[in-house]
Amino acid sequence: MSQLEIKDLHVAIGDKAIVKGVTLTIRKGEVHAVMGPNGAGKSTLAKAIAGHPDYTITSGDVLLDGRSILEMEPDERARAGLFLAFQYPSEIPGVSIANFLRAARQARLAEGEEIDATDYYKRLYQKMDLLKIDRKFTSRSVNEGFSGGEKKRCEILQLAMIEPLFALMDETDSGLDVDAMKIVSEGVNQLRGPGLGILLITHYQRLLNYIVPDFVHVMVDGRIVKSGDKSLALELDAKGYDFWVKKGEPVAK
Amino acid sequence: MNSITETLLPPAEEANPVGGIDQSAGNFSYDVKYAFDAGTGLSDKTVEFISETKKEAPWIREFRLNALKTFLAKPMPTHWATKDLDNIHFDKIRYYLSSGQKPKRTWEEVPDDIKRTFERLGIPEQERKFLAGVEAQFDSEAAYSNIKETVSKQGVIFVNSTEGLREHPEIFRKWFGKVIPTGDNKFSALNSAVFSGGSFIYVPPGVKVSHPLQAYFRINAENFGQFERTLIIADEGAEVTYMEGCTAPKFSTSTLHSAVVELVALKGAKIQYITVQNWAANVFNLVTKRGLAHEEAEIKWIDCNIGSRLTMKYPGVVLKGRKARGEVLSIALANDGQHQDTGAKMIHAADETTSNIIAKSISVGQGRSTYRGIVHIPRHLKGCKNNTECDALLINSSSRTDTYPAITVRGDRHSVQHEASVSKVSEEQIFYMQQRGLTEAQAMSLSVNGFVNELARQFPMEYSVELKRLIDLQMEGSVG
């Protein structure tokens, strides 16, 4: 069984410690929600696992199927099966979604092997139908001039096409927009299944009205202060983060 | 028979400060024995040797000798361009090298070593696939020149300039040096003195050449200067597309390529001229290109500069007749040690003339790209239009781009638009693409291809594919 293990992970930006010892294991097929107030280090955790150059892992380890990924380049981690749905995805002017996804799939083939265009488009249209995405969408340049909802749709489509083992979904601030939230939750519900493990990062409990997680973790000041099942989310909703903030360490700014 | 000795050049010469481009496809040379060699350096004797070898008419010889005087009298344009021009040592260059002046009509007749060069570059294959005619120049002269019978039957002439001057002087002389006079600039004067090779094309009235004609320019010898001269005339209502490609091995010393290209589009004619310049990173590429568009004629330059150490080239159109159209679509990629100083000139000289310039440049590493443009619309005209767009993309913080658009519009009966932008490939963008599984080089390639995509779509398919391949190669060499 495939699993993503985060072991006592410490992450810093420059000299500033942000993630201060997170341990978490996600098995394939599970949906884990990480919740917490702003500045708790949730996005940092996701980006550091994906290998963002601005984040330094000061100690701890991340293992994919027992193998450390920390020495791997971001693209190697991606090809090994790790997907990050960005909170603020970049624009790539002049590159259509269809061509971008084609390049991403091509990058996963062995050297000298060429992607089969007919198969590729068949698969693309299949996924788009599944996610109820208009055919015209993929001829647009990646994220260029997209609304918040369109950006989410584009991330979900990429997730569907790339078929990673584990998806880290950074939805920290974007829970505000009901449309965006629906796109993410419908996408996740379509794609969740025995082949995919999901780490869903969110600030708002509302998202969990749409996606029912298997596990919920509360993150405060760089640490997971409480883990439980989906009922924890409801408890959190009732008590608010302050309850744990007061119990735990002060929130990092 | 010549013996074939292949010299494999090291992939990156340490002595050469200019690096970065993967020139592996063109980075080889054969040890060719030249029957005609003008020696090293430039004097009246060099010019006389060339003229004699070509058995030219006295007026051409005079034309050359006068041009040499003009060349020697003109100062280097370093004051507005770049000091790198001072690194050209005119006395160390070989001005004429050839194995003969008569190009072969079939590849079988081409000497083995030269044939092998062009086969390696894929020219005969392209000819079979999609071209109406090919001229392949090896150093100073065309080694091969052929036009499909269906095209020649329409009265289309496609020969090299030496043959053009000899066999069609009545057409050649009428337009030769009229679009670009000898004294236009120092390098047009140099070309006028020592020119050899290049194409001469004449398309009769109303004839539309369905497939492109192509010339391929290959420099094989070290310390060599290639000075081709191209003249294309599309008679009334005629249409033609001409494409040129070029490569050279990467020697540790510098090589000079200085061409003059003149286009004449008579009433209602259309000429499309496409260049994919991929010289090795030791080549000074100093080229003068201009077209003359008569009434309702259209001249379009598609100009891609990927290679060379320094390119200075500003294709222009003189819009001489009413409703003439001129267009320059230009893509330049400057990698480490390269300076692409390119642009466009649009001279409006009649009412209701239209010009369009779209220039995209990419600077990688220490590379520098410069856009220089002139648009001139005088007061007495009416209804002229110009659109100029210059976009620059910087890949690294050490990359450099400059834009010098000079738009002079007098009178109030014209419409002119100018847009310019500079953007940078951000680390976030690269990380985003890497997170989708692309390597850093692939991510950069994709960004760059996206940046030129809209423009490249207007190119003939074969050339946009070639352009994409060259960009991929460049970006591969620029990281890691």
C-alpha cells in the first residue's frame, strides 16, 4: 500500500521557523484535512513537501513509499507521484491547457517515447466530461486572465489528468468563494478513491461540508495539536481555533 | 577526387568565450580543398580576383571596386551600436573560397564532401518533402541549385547571383543595388565589393509559386567571410515565398556573414521572406535586408534569429506605391555571449500604406537583445497606418533587453499604434511547471514557446516546428 509519511518535519523560510515538527501519514485512498488559523504553517507544509526553493527543511523527513524525497528536484517529486494544487497558480501566457497537460504527460514517458495524440485527447475529453468542463476551456492559456473559479477548475483538471498517488490541495484562503469551493469539492469527490491519497489544507470548516474527510488535523503554530475523525471538524466549528490556540502555543505571525 | 576528412570540433571550445548554444547539429566541418581561394585580407586585388574568377562584365568589376572605396571610407557604426564590432579583423578574413562557380543540378553530381554536409543538415530530404526549389551555398558559391520543373515551366527563374548576373543581366541590372545602395551602410558596401552567391529570383506576372523556394547557407571554412547577395523580383500580381536557413561549425575564431538582400514587389505582388538564422556563436551576422513594395504589393519578412555572436539586422520595407503593405514579424533569442540587435524599418512613401511590426525577443543568461525600429510617415501623405508591438522576455536577472523605437509621424491623417512590454519568467512560474513534472529546462522552453506562440503560428508549419526545436535546444543548454 502506497503511503506518504511526514516525519517530524521542520521547515523555515530564511531564518524563521514556520513548521515546527509535523508528523503525519497518509495512505492511498485516504482524505486528510489539515485545518488551522492563518499563519499556522499549513501552506508552508504543502509547498515544502513539493520542493519549493524558498522553503528550507531544517530537520525531519518526507517519505514516499518508504523512500525519502527530500533530495529530489521538484519535478522528480512530481513524477514520483506528488501533486500540489496551488492556492495561487501561475499564469503561463501562450501555452494552452491542452498543450501544458500534454507536456506534463509527455514528461512522464521514457526517453524517446512519444505521446499518442489520439489517446491523449480521448483521455482529456473523458476527464473533462467527468468534471463537467466545457471543451473550449483547454484551448485557453494556462490561468491567463482566469477567474478564481476557473483557476480551481484548471487545477482539478490537471489533477485528474496527471493521476498522482498523492495530492496536496492548498485551499487556505480560497474557501471564501462559494463557487470555487464547490468546484474543488466536486472535483475531489469525483477523483477520490482507492488510488489517490489527499491532503486537504483549509482555513474554513465550510469546505468540509462538501468533502467528508477520513481524518482531520488541527494545526496551530507549526504543529499538529489535535487529530481525529470528521467529527473534529464540527467540534472545531463550534469551539473555534482560539480554543486550541489558548491550549497550545501562541500563533506565529 | 577530394579526400574526405572530417574534422570533429569539440562541443565547447574553451578559447571561445561565447557558449551556450547547442550547435551540435551544425557543428562539424569537412576538410575541403578549394580550387579558388582569394587568400586572406581585403584589397583591390581581392576584389579583382573574385571578379576575374567569376568572369564578370566590366561594369560589375567597376561596381565592386567603387564599393570597396566606399567601405574603406565609412567609419564603423560603433557609436550607436556595439563596440563588439571593433573585434572584427578585416585583414584576417578569407573573402572568397570555392570549388567552382557552376552549381550542380542533381545531388549526385555534387562533390561527396559537400553533398555529405547538406545531407547531414537534411536539405535534400526537405527538398523532396515540401520545396519548389533549393539552392545550397557552401562558403562562397552555390554547390547545388535546382528548381522543380513545374515551377520553371511557369517562367520562374531561381539561380544564384553569379548565374543571374551572367544569364539575366537585363532584369538583374535594373534592380541590383537600387533598393539598397552600396553606401547604405559600411557592411552593405563591403558586400557590394566582395559579394558571391545568394539567390536571384524572378517570378513573372501573375505567377503564384505554390511551394516555397529555399536557400541554405553553409559556412565550412575557418576565418571565412560569407557575402551572399540576394535579389528577388515578383512581377505584377506574382506571389512567392522564400526561406533561408544557415549553419556553421563553431570555430574558436570569429567568422563574418554579411549579406545584402533586396526584394522588389511590383504592383499587386506578394513576397514572403523567411529566415531562421542559426549561426554558430562565433559568427558576426551583419545583414542588410530591404524590400520595395509598389502599389497594392505586400512584403512580409519573417525573421528568426537564434544563433550568432552578434546579429545586426533590421529588415525594412519601402512602401512606394499606394496601398502597399509591409510587415516584419521578428523573433530573437539571445543566449549567453550573444547580442541580437534586430528590428525593422518601415518607410511610408505613398498614401494609404500600411505597416505592421511585431517583434519578440528573449534574453537568456547574460544574453542581450535589442530592438531598433524606424517608422517614417511624412506629412504630405494621408491614410497611412502603422502598428508596432515589441515584447521582451527576460529569463534571468542578468539578461538584458533594450528597445529603441523611432516612430516619426507627421501630419494628422494617419493612424499609429505602439505597444511595448517586458516580462520575466518568474521562479514561481518555473516551480509551478516543475510541480507538474517538467524539468527546469522543459519548463523554460515551454514558457519561451508560449511567449512566441502566437507569432510562430503565422509561420509555415515546417518552420514553426524547426523554431520550436531550436528553442528547446537553446533552453536545454541554458540551465543546469
